[in-house]
Amino acid sequence: MSEFQTIGVVGAGTMGNGIAHVFARSGIEVRLCEVEQRFLDRGLDTIRKNMAREVAKSKLTQPEMDAALARILRGCRTIPASTARRQLLPCRLQPAGSRCRGGGRRSVSASW
């Protein structure tokens, strides 16, 4: 398995914010993208609340939480979902791990 330092997550809903949370806690930089700022804000609030709960249960320290949140880069150039799906579909049909446009690798998503 190849090493990577940054991942991109499209969508900050339940699954997207959970993926961003886990990778950020693991020391990986995350670029979290959403089509509207309000959806991004809601996803980030959920991540903060979940991490705060982990701090309260002593599963995570406050400095670790702060560092993990700092690894989540908020937003990216967004395009309408219909356009995104049309552009991403050729990559989506490839096997997981295959190279996609822009040199990235495809991973698995459960929503489409």
C-alpha cells in the first residue's frame, strides 16, 4: 500500500465527516469539500462535537483534538453535484486503487 499525506473528501455529511474525522485523527491532512458553506459548517460542527466527546471520555487530549482539527482544510473549488458526478463517473467506474484524472487514486464511497 502506498503512503499518502493528504486525502480529499467530497461531502461533509454523516459519512464524509466521519471519514475526515478518522483520517485527521490519524495524522493525515484532509481537504473536506462541500457544495455549500452551510453543509461544510454543519459537517465541521459534527466533527468538533464528536472529538469533544472523545476528549471528555479521555480517549483524546485537547491538544490532539486541536491538531486533528487543524489538519482538516475547509473547502475547495466546488461545482454543482450534477457536473461533479458527470466528471467523476469515469473514475468511479474504475476499480478501487486505480489512478484517476489529476493523478489521484480512487477510493470507495457509499453514496451514489
